[in-house]
Amino acid sequence: MLTPGRVVGVQNGRAQAAVAILISATAALWFAWGVDWGEVVAVLADIRLGWVALAASILLGEFAIRALRWKVLLRPLGTNTKVSDLFAAQVIGAVVNIFLPLRAGEVAKPVVASRRTGHPLAAVVATAVMERVYDLFGMVSVLVLMAVVLAPDAGVGASMENRELVENLKLYGGLFGLFALACMAIFFALATRERAARHVFALIVSIAPKPVQDQFLSLFDGFVAGLGNARDRKGLAQAGLLSIWMWLDGALAIWCLFQAFGMALPFGAACFVAVAIALTVALPQAPGFIGVFHIAIEKTMVLWGQPVTSSKGFAIIFWTVSFLPVAAVGLLALWREGMSLASFSSTARGEDD
């Protein structure tokens, strides 16, 4: 029986899903409106499929790098973890995000990892949070690399506009850098000052009944345990390097697609596209990231001086290599796990288990 609170939660979840679908549908119509699709098809007919296949392989390999980094983050928990188990959790999380709304894959991923590794769910969730911190670090590193390698005359278009573009990229790259450093400092301080942080947290939850206090403190202990990598300098360096490698991997895949389309754009432009799409997929949208993803890529490519038809074709192929291979592998992993998308559909609807 649904309580009033659960009813409100379900209604909110459905409302959020409806808004996300509306945003994606609007973006998809915008992307498709007023375009000579015959010209787009002609552009797609001329692409070099070898480069497309290489880009797809690189993007799928990114999940292996994520799994390896997650293994490093889980190491302080004291049990050896298989990369293959974490790879399965990563691709299952990705496929749930593709097919279900409200990023339900962010719940699926730690659930599968906890089930596979035997680690407490709270500790695994904490390392999933640390993944986001390291992702931010990797993204900033790519922005810095872009600012370093991007010449003022990169791309096409008016030189003044191009100089302004590069200067803006450097400015916002610096702002992202400061934000990332602040986030990482907070998380690392929480891990390295566990006793003081726990005392403050205990004071905050002391207003709750004793059973609730104990539950929250248990969650806190598991969360801080998952942040143990912050006390492991070797692990800290390894996770940081793997994050940079992962983001460069994504930029390399985009550069390969530049070659597939015969676009004379520098690697710095690929770094910019990688960051732009990472910010885009964080926006509310329908399952499959259809619409918003395509508009963002199209406008980014136009910004770099590419024709609209080529930009639309690029967006379609980039979406294809980004999601279809991992969807296939993720569905296979989900089946081998003995689970289905329905296992996480209640989360996507905003319902409790």
C-alpha cells in the first residue's frame, strides 16, 4: 500500500520524467526541422567507416578504464575486486541510463557492483560519488590541455571570433578548474578528518530518534569508508591518471570521427566537444539522450565552422557510436546477471523498492 509520502514521490518522479521527455522531444523536432535530409544522407554515405569503427571501439573501451579506476577506488575496502565485475556494473549502469529516465543507471551501477563484489552498498555508493569528483578532475585536465594545444588560428571563421572563442575557453576552463579543486578538497578533507567529520555529523542528526541516528551514522561510516582512497597517495595518483586517460580517450574517439568526416579540426577541438557533450548528458532528457545530445553536438560543430548538414550527420554518427555498442554489451551483461530493466523501473518512476 502506498503511503502519502510514497504517492508524492511517485508523482514527482513521473512529472520529472514527463518534463525530460518533453525537453528531448522538443530538441529532436528542432534538430530535424527544415533540413534537407537528402544532403545529410549524402554526407553520411561518404564517411570513412574504418574511422567510425575505431571511434566506437575507443568509446566502448572507456568503460574498461572506468572499471579499472573503480577498482583503485575500492581498494581501501580491503578486498581484491575483479575489473570484469566492475566493467559489468559500469555497462549495466550505462544501459539502464539509456533505456530508463531520471538516470536510474546511477542506482543500478552500485547495486550491481555491491552484488558482484560483496562490498557494502553504502561504501560502493561513496566510491561512485568519488568517480564524479575524479570525472570533474579529468574534464578539467582536458580543458587545460585544450587551452595549451589550441592555437589562436585553430578552426575556420573570422580570426577575431576565433581568438575570442579560445580566450573564452581558457577562461571557463580555469573556472571549472577552481570548482573541481574545491570539490576534491571537500571530499578529501572528509576522508582524512573522519573523526571530526563524524562528530559534526552526529550533532546534526542528534535531533532525530535514536534508531534513525544509528541508521544515518551507519550510512556515514560506509560513505567515509568508500572515500578511503583519499588517504592512499598511490591510489590517489592512479585514479587521477586513469581519469585523465579516460577523458583523453573520449577526445581521441571524437578526433577519429573528425577523420571519418574529413574535418580538418585540431585535437583541441575534440577536447572541447568531449567536455561539451559531458555537460549536455547531465541535463534532464528522455532515455537514450535523443534530441538534446544531437542539438548540442550540431551547434558545437557549427561553432567550429562546419556546415549544418555535416554537423547534423556528425551528431547522428556520434550518438550511434556512443550509445549503441554499450547498449548491446550492457543488455548482455544485464541478462547474464539474471536481471532486467524492469528491476530498476521503479527507481526510474520515483517509487521505492
